[in-house]
Amino acid sequence: MYKRVKLRDTVEVPPEHLADVTPGLVKRLLQDKLEGRMDEDVGSVVSVIEVHDIGEGAVLPNQPGVYYEAEFDALTFDPKMQEVVDGEIVEVVNFGAFVGIGPVDGLLHVSQISDEYLAYDEENQQLASRDSNRTLGVGDAVRARIVTKSIDERNPRDSKIGLTAKQVGLGKHGWLDEERKEREATAGE
């Protein structure tokens, strides 16, 4: 999911900074350009960590700045299909729950939470089961598996990550503890 990668990219240094082209300046320009952006190959750039090399500057016709190619390390977030992730419920709606899993949210559709029927409780912002009295609401920690992924490089917030919590070992953390205790009690009989 999170990786430290070596990348290359080009930044424009404005004329007022040309006398002081340092790794610190190039790092700030790369951060402004790349952090929070999504790329199909590397995922989302969470942070530019360190600039290793700054190439020779290039001047382009009718452009006021000078363009420098830089090699740098970055921390990226790249969700993989079938990966198990831990996250926190950030929003509950009538069709499911959105789970914060790093810089993006994944959708845990109501059909992928439990085999039980879950009703939407708008007043309390939660999904609730009538059979087992289990609830799922904002702030709850969950473990889920990534089952679909559609990355939008132009607008990362429009990227879609689909999650499931129906397999053994997945779901709300409190539910997992309950299931473990039930299995231990059954094994001890």
C-alpha cells in the first residue's frame, strides 16, 4: 500500500528564484506539483521526501521560468486489488459506508458488510442490524479487502475503491473480537 519510490519529474523555477536553485526549493516545488495527485503507475504521491539530483535547467520559448528535471524519493499510496486494509468509517449513507484508507476513501457497500440485513439509521449516522444488534458508524475501525479499483488521475477524489468485509477476519474491529471469543468458547466446550 505505502511505498517509498524513486521518481523523476520536471519543475518550473520562477524567475525570482533562479539565483537560488537548491534541493530545498526544488522539493517545495515538487510538493506543490505532486502531493495529493494520483498516477495509475505509482498511486497517490503522499509526500516528496528528498531530492537527490537536479539536472541542467532548460529555457522554453515564451515561458518565464526555467525547467529542471529532478530525481527524488517520494512516499506513495498504491492500493492493490485483493489487499486487506484497515481504515476508519468517515461517512455512513443509506447504501453503505465510506472508509478512509489513506489519502482516498473506499466504499463498503451495504451488501458487502454482512449477511445480515442492515438498516440505515440517518439520525445516528449508522447502519444497524436488527438480528444481532450490531452497528457500524462514523469513527468505527474496520478491516476490509479491496475488490474494485478505478483511479482518476485528473481528479483523485473521484477515484473509486470498492471494499468487502464479508469474509472471515474482516469487518468492524469489535465484531472481530466478538467472533474470536465465540470461536474460543465453542472450542473449549
